[in-house]
Amino acid sequence: MPGAVPAGVGFPAMAGEPVGPVGPADPDPEDGDGGGGIDGADGGDGEAGGSRRASQGKPRSFWKELPLLIGIALVLALLIKTFLVQAFSIPSDSMNNTLLQGDRVLVDKLTPWFGSEPSRGQVVVFHDPGGWLPENPEPSSNPVVRGLQKGLSFIGLMPSADEKDLIKRVIGVGGDTVSCSGTGPVTVNGKALDEPYVFPGNTPCSPDKPFKVTVPKNHIWVMGDHRQDSLDSRFHMDQPSHGFVDDKYVVGRAIVVAWPVNRWDWLSIPSTFSQPGISAAGAAAPAAAGVAGALPLVMWRRRRLLLAAGGPVAGDGGADGADGDAEDS
């Protein structure tokens, strides 16, 4: 009898014998083209495994990635515009020559989130408190243009047609007394301002618009650097706001001229706003400091006089001390 055929070994078909359906040959463990082994690790070296790896490792098309990249860019732009900085275009000549028409400035919107308030000398962007600007023009009748403008303004790439913003320099803050008569100078809490940023040929104020105001708490008094071509706080004193701008309307401080490149400049605070005594709170500080410094000296001298006279001194204790407290009071 013929011996048993070892597993995996077959005889070739004889001529005329039917052959079963054509299929893949049994994998040879030593061939490496197939997938022997439980975990299929060996099969990874074959042509089929190589083609699978090639298809899995193939980078995605740029055009498939593009929408994702655009979405990420728009989200980042929106976050930056909302919480960090926003670009604004200068629409008029009211801040010449510090800012020229067409300049782009970057406005700091981060520090107000941490409680920062406008300071004297800063250039700030603020919403119209009411009646400072004419009504907005009618939006475009083209829905595509109107939608595009709203979308770009939402992410901060162009100004909004619905918001009316202005840019001026802060002259006084809450508690300050700001005044000017004739051609100037402007004074803040009695201190005259040296204003080299005023447009050449202009005077700090106009003879036909004298003023003396005390700025309410949480408000600011603003003026343009082009004093004879700026409809600022002086020209709105007869309105309900009396020319003051509530801090809540302030968008942020303009920190830098970003465009055009040849106009790049940092918008720093002029030194005249840091002169001694200009602060309303600081004006009373020297007197308060003098009283605080003199009080211990007066008390010490009075104690010496009482000791020399042999009288009771407050703080010595006992009944005498108690009597002394009553007498001192």
C-alpha cells in the first residue's frame, strides 16, 4: 500500500483529469509572498502587504487638505480679532500727522479683558457714543457682496458696515479737569500740555470753542491731533453725552501703525502726560503724604511736653492712663 501523503503535498493532475477552480496557490512558508503565521506579520513582506502599506502611507492631496487649512485660518483670525488685536483703517484726516488717511493701525483688545482702562495720551478706537457720526450708508443691494462683506468683517479682515468707530487721542480721564481758551494751551488739572503731535499750523484749541470740563468717572475726553479739522469732544458738548466717551465704548488702544510699511511706527504716549502733578489723584498725594509724615512727629512732641509737665500720658496704663485717654479725647 502506498504510504500516507504528507500534509501539504499533492500530486500533479493527470492528463484529462478535471482541475478545480483557479485560485491562489498555497503559501510557501519560506517564500515570503503570502501571509503565513497567526499575526500575519510575515504576510506584510509580500506584494499584497506592500501595496496595502503604500496605499495607507500615501499623503492626502493638497486640494483635500485646503478646506481644513482655510477653516483653521478663519478660526484663528476670529480668535485674534476678538481677543488679541484688530486692524482698523483710518478714514479721515482728523489725526494728521500722527495718522494719515488710509493708514492701518493695530488695536490692542487683550488688556481691556484684564481690566485695563484708557490712559491720558493714548490713541484709542471707540464706538460712536451716539450722534458723533452720520448714519451708515445703505448696504449693497447685491446679496453676494453683502454676504462677503459681513463674512470678512466678522473675522476682522475688513471694517463692519454696521459698526461706527472713531479714533482720537485721550486728553482726560475720570476725575480730570480739562480746559482750554483762546488758542491754548490745553490744561489738565492745571498743568499745560506740550503737544508736538498737533498738526503743524494748528493751535491746541480754537477761540470759538473754549471749554472747561470735569470728566466723569469711567469716561474720557478725546481730541484729534488735527485740532482744526476734528469733530471731537469739543463739538458734542450739547449732546446727551456732553462730549464724554464712556469707557465701555472703547474698543482698545491703537498701538502701532502697521501699514503702509514706510509708515510703520509705534504709537507711544507723549511725555507731557507724565509730568508731575498732572494726575487728579496725584495732586492731593503730596499733601496727604505731608500729613501722614508729620503726624508721628506731632504726637511724639506732645508726649514729651506731657512728660515734662508731669501730667498723665495716654498709653502709660492704670487709672492715670485711662484718665489721660479721656482728657485727650
